Amino acid sequence: MGPEHISTDEMRYDGDGDRGPEASASTSPRMHVRSASPDIENGQLPLPVWLRESSKNFRWRWIPYRIRQMSRSAVVWAKGPDPPQMQKISPFFPEVQGFLVELIRKHLPKKRHKTALLAFFYFCWVLTFSLVLNHSASAGNIKGYGQPEPVWCGANYWSANNGCGLDGNNCRPFNNATFAFRCPANCARVMVHNPHAVGDQEINYKPFVIGGPDDRSPGSDPIYRADSFLCQAAIHAGVVSDEKGGCGVVSLTGEQRTFAASKRNGVQSIEFDSSFPKSYTFLSGLPSDCVQDLRWPLLAVTVFFTTLLSLCTASPLIFFASIFPMLFFHVGLVSDPPINSALPTLTSLIIGRFLPAALGSSIIYRYSVRLQLTGLTAHIEKTILWLGGAWVGSLNNYTFDYIPIDRLTAHDLQVEPGAQFALAIVIAVLLSIAVGQVYYLRLEGRLPRYLAIYGIFIAFLLICVATPPLNLRIHHYFLALLLLPGTRLQTRPSLLYQGILVGLFINGTARWGFDSILQTTDDLRRDGQLNTLLPQITTPIAIGLSNITFAWGTPPEGYDGMSVLVNDVERHRWYVGEGAGEHTFFRRWVGEKMYFRFGFMSGSSASDFTQAGIWDADGSWKQMVEGPSL
């Protein structure tokens, strides 16, 4: 810009930040000058900032000048360079990365030829995927026991607390029964996510297998308590494989007086040093043609087809519209199915979840994927970073599931071991990623717009947090939707981030569906404690080597009875009007150790139970500690 010719009666501004003299009351925003520059319209030059803001009519005059100055600098910085520096990936070895795309373009120049090739590709994937899936879903046969029934990783024979009724009668038979079962793969990592009582122990965030082979009796059959997770016990006993699942036959063995602890096949079992009325073992040496879980061969099939498609197409729409359903159905039907049921039932469920997920994917494509992938010619890098990231996110149960954060709720973060440290690491990683994305958004001149978008997101989350009595829960799919807008840049890091987030969206919606982000306390509790009143049980009123007597008063308002668990089985239930609130329990054999827990009843529903008090083999009593158990 050329020099400006300003009359001698006009002031010069030297740019040192000095506010200068008071301006006149005129509200005109411009000075009339004679300019040698054609860039200044109508010969008018904008007033200096200090002169414009010194006017008595300036609305932000009440804000200190230094703060206004810093704010202006921040706004100028956020707008980025002029002109914007648009990001575009320059591929390494472009001829190699674009070879397959150019080959198809050269030999199949017409649209109908490409359409036929794409249809043939879909046909090959659907046929291969369906054949392997159908074979994997076939239950097979165990000679003498028929077709095994599919069970999920947490299936067992017993309900917690008094769920099996008085003396466990609702969970009969206790013995002389068999069951042919089929377990999926990846059951060893299933844990209980709320405290579960085993005698005086509280088991939480661990596998739930009680008993197993007794190392003191080599060659003895492994015996498990009936509330042990069946598939984890089968892995512990070596009947099925954690990697491939498998089939077996469980046989109920009735009451056992003790259950030994051991670590076998990567599963640590729990010891219980007293009796339980129902237990089971596994039959061995049975001929069968059981088909193991084929999720790994199916993974190879889908990885091959998605990789081939990624390398052969330059169209963002064809790429995303093909990859999304392929990954969605793989997750829902193979790698992380929501239920372990018959294939038709599972397929119906996944199709029902796919329709709303497809609508969400169209929004993701419109505002993130399309903007990033348009004009991208680095197809090998796209395959490694975007598609590889999508697989990492989609296989969340094998990748991020190892992070010790079950749910992003205040309660879980407080009680889960290592959750707070893991969350701090995750936040630090996300902040470092955010800094990099902010840098590139600023270079493209998009930062102010995205700051406004994320400001709206934050305001929405704050409103959700402040909505009583509901609790905010950040699901996989919702986290992906929040972060995906910031990945629209065409940079290599953004390719990876966007792929991972799309994979998390797929895993979340296929595995869990669109669960609400605002949930009640009951929804978040699952099978956890109810936070109800607990009975105040004092020292037994009578105690000896063979019997023990407890007494209790009238239950508080809202309750009408008392339930007593002995060795985690309901052995007595009393209601108001049934006589005095007391009961005597007898030891059934010499040396039996017994654990007592008490809980109020409201009709047929039980409240929380106390911690376990111990009646030891020598006749002594150990009072229960304060607080609930489960």
C-alpha cells in the first residue's frame, strides 16, 4: 500500500498503544483523506482503534483498555493467516498409492462398468461373510446330549442375595441334571461391576468364578459354586478356549462343603470356605462336532474386503457408504454381539439398530468425512490411518476396553481401581490432540466457527449436568459425535482421529444401541446396592458350638419383614405379625463355618444386606462391620 496523504491538522498515531487525546463527540467511524492507494475505498481510512474507542459513545468503554487490547489480539490470532493456508495431504509415492484407482479408471472408463464391479464386490463380501458366519453360528452336536445352547459370558445358575428364594428353592434342581452349552470367545475378561458378596469377601471388577480344581486333591474334578459365571468357569477348567469359545456339558453336583481357589488358563478363581447347596462340574471326554467361534477368520475376511475397497476407490461417498455397514454388521454379528442368541434373532436386532445408525452416519459424512476425504489421493495412507483407525475403534472390546474405565460416571470413577489415573491420561492425550487440531483449524481460518460450535456443545453438556434428577452418561456414540466435527481437516493425524471416532460410533451403536445420555440413578445402578436402611443386628442373644440365636426389633416404616442369608443363601424370612423377631440357626456338621447377613423386606422385595458376621467353627462370633454388601 502506498503512502497516505493526510492534512496537517490531523493527528498521527505512532502505534505505541497510547490512548491519545480525547476525540470529538462525532460518531463518524472514518476520516476523509487523500489516498494514493487504490485499496482504500472512496478515499476513506478506518479510524485508529485508540481514537475510535476513546469516544464517549463507545459501548465497551467500561472494560479496561488492556483487556480490550488482549481480546482484539486473541480475535485476530484466532482468525488465522490471510490468506488461509488450506491443508491438503501430498501423498508419498503418488503413482504407487493411486495405481489401483488409475488402473480401474483406465480399463473401466464408463460409470456402468464401475457400478457392475462395485456390485460384484458387494456380492463377494456378502456371500463369503454369510457362509463363514452361518458355519460359525451352527451349534454342532455333542453325542448323547444333543445340540448345545448358546449362553452369554455372564450366565450362571444362581441369583444374587435372596433371588433364589427361601433355601434356594426357586433355583432347583441342585443336582442330577446336565446341560449342553456353547460359549462365545473373549469371556475371560468379563467382570462384575458392582460389589458381590462371597462370604465375608466383596468381589468387584474381577472375574466371578468360585472354586475349581483342588490342588490338595490331584486328579479331582473341578467343582464350582453355582453362582460362578459358567463360561469363565469352563475356561478355568480348560473345557473351552477364551480365544475361540467352544462347547461343553455341565453337570450339577449338589451341595459342597468347600470351594478351593486357583489360577488356571488366565482366570483367577475365588475361595469359599463353607457350604453352598448347588454346585457344578464339567463332563470330559465327550465326542462332539462343536464349531468354535470363528470371529478371527471373519475378521480376516472383512479386513481384506474393506482394505481392497479403500485402495480401489477415490470417491468419499462410495468409500464411506460401503465401509460403514460392513464394519457395523461385523461388530454386531461377530466381534461384539449384544446378545449370544440364535443368528436370526441377533440379525433382526442388528438390522433394527442399523437404521438409526445409518441416519447418524449420513450426518457424520456430510459434516466431517466428506470434507476430509474430498480430493484425497493418498489411498494407501487413507487405508492405514483412516480405515485402520476405524477398525481400532470398532474392535473396542479388544482395544480400548483394556483401559480401566467402565463408564464415565462419578461413582464408577471413584470405585474402579485405576480409573482416575486412566482418566487423567486420557484427558492429557485428548488435550494434546486438541492443541494440534486447533493449530490446523486456525491455519485454515476455521477456528472461530469451531470454537462457537464447541461452545454450544459445552453449554448443552452443562445443561444436562444440571438437569435433576437425571445423570449425564457419555456413551461411545455420543463421544464420537462430539469430537468428529473437529476432524474435518485433511491432515494425516485427522485421518487417524476421524477413523477411530467413526469406529467408536459403530461399536457403540451396534453393541449397545442409542442409549439415553440422561439416565436415572436406577438405570446406572444395574445390579448394585440400593442405598437403603440396614438392620442393626447386635451380638447374638444366645451362642454355642451347635446353635446361635439372633433377635431384631420391628422394621422401620416402609418395611415389613427381615431376610437372613446364611452362606449367601436365604435361610430364614420373617414378617411382622409372625411372632417374635428372633430365630435360632443350627450348625449341620462339626467345624462348619457360617456367614450371616441381614436385610429388610418390603413385601417380596429385599433391601440392601449387611456385611457378613461370622460364626466360627469354635463357636465364637465376629460382628459384621458397618455398611451394605451385595
